Amino acid sequence: MTYAELVLDLALAFHHAVRDDQDQVAATITRLRENTRGGDFTCYGDIVAFMAGLPIEEASPTCWIDGVQHTRRRWRGLVTGRRDTLRTSS
């Protein structure tokens, strides 16, 4: 799996989280976990869970600079902010 493919999966997960498509979010988390297992970018599965407001079932070994809860709120805030923008522009 290339870096570009991982980043595209992350962007797609953002889209699914904004649409609140939990099945697609779960599928993306599974795919990211499989494709980053034991390597770089293991935090991507965590980030997708943060965006979707889901618990982390299999946390990566990532050490978040601002802590897990602050990082979770920031990623989730991006999703809820985008939802709000889409609602007001419709």
C-alpha cells in the first residue's frame, strides 16, 4: 500500500464520517488497520475513529502530543464543522 492510497483512504473516511455512514467508516478503519499493521501510519485508524466519534477498539502505539482526548475532539470537530457548513449552505 502506498502513502497516496493511505491518504486517499483517510480523505474518504472523512467523507463517510461527514455523511455519518458508519458501515463505510468501519470498513475504512478495518482496511487502514490491515494496510498499516506493524508499519508506518498506524495512527490513521485512530484518526478515522476520532472523526466518526467511535471508540478505538485496537489503538495504535501512537503517542499524541496533546493527548488522546484533545486529539479526538479536534478531529471530530472537523467533521461536525463540515456537517454544519453543508447544512447551512443547502
